[in-house]
Amino acid sequence: MTRSTKQVPAFHADRSFPYVLVCSTLGTVISLAAVWISTALQVAPVLVA
């Protein structure tokens, strides 16, 4: 078993990798923000009353 040193890792060869990372991160942040806002709007009337 010889190891080839000319192989490039997949994330370096794939040019769409940064876009996938950014889009998935933004999607996660937006979904978490939506859940937090909806939870806060449901809990706020209980705390105010």
C-alpha cells in the first residue's frame, strides 16, 4: 500500500465548497432566529400578564 502525495483533498478541488459552507451556515442562523423569535412571541404575553 503506497500513499500518493499528488492527491488533492476534495474540499480544495471543489470550488463550490465555500458557497455551500456559507449557505448552510446562513440557513442554520436564520432557522434558529425564526425559532427564537416565535418562541419569544409566544412566551412574552405570559410574562407580561
